[in-house]
Amino acid sequence: MTAKPSHEDIGTTAAPAAGAPVDAAPAAALAPANDTRNTGPGRLLIAVYAVFAISATARAGFQILTKFSEAPLAYLLSAFAAVVYLVATVSLAKSGRTWFKVSVAAVLVELVGVLVVGALSLFDSVNFPHETVWSLFGRGYAFIPLLLPILGLIWLYRRRPAPKKA
């Protein structure tokens, strides 16, 4: 049975006795907060990416299985968007430098994809007779596909890892 601290003990700290094990948790608690991207608003960002990964996968799967011959380019681009959203979701949820780099790459590919497919669907409607996730800059999804990579890049910039020490 351990004794409860008295009011005089509150706020005082004692150094560990020689040879006593030192708890590593306080050091981990002092780690910089920007080492992870999956906390706070990052969780919401990951959740939105997950929803888009699921919806884009379902949409592309349905389109490819039922009417691929009507708009093969558009439906393959929908499948590509689904893969990009999936990679972004997983990489944003993981911590570490490598996953950070994967996140940046995925979100940049997404931004380029939204801009290119958005412009092509606007000016080349023959190849885009049916909408994709990125068609018309994501108009069918309230333009969230256009805003999402911008918000993602801002979040990643603010949560970028500290430079390696030499």
C-alpha cells in the first residue's frame, strides 16, 4: 500500500534514486507536436480523405463494371483518383518522415489531377461524357476535391518534420 501525497508534497519533484529505472514517458510527452499529422484537425482531414477514398472507389468500381465502354478515360481517372485518396488517407494517418513525403506526393498528385481533369472536362467534353470525382474541379462533390488538396498542403506545411540534425 502506498501513501497518498500530502498537500506539502504537491508540486515537488524528487530526483530518482541512483540505479532506479527512469520512466521514458515524460520525454515522449515533451516531443514536438509537429511530428505527427494525425492529431487535432488532422484527424478531420484524414476522415474526409477516407470518405473520398471509399466513395471514389465505389463510384469507379460501379462505373467500370457497368458502363466502362461509355467513358473509359473518365472511369479510369475515377479509379486513379480513388487510389490517390487511399494513399493520402493512409499516409496522413501514419507518422514519420517517409509517410510525410508520401503524403505530400499524394496530395500534390491530387491537386494536379483535380486541375488537369477539371480543365479537360470543361474543354474536352467528348472524352468526359460522364463525370468523375475530379470533373469540373469537383463540382459534383461541392468543389471539395479542389479545396481538399489545398487544405492538405497547408496542414502538411504546418506539420512538417523538423530538419534532421547533422
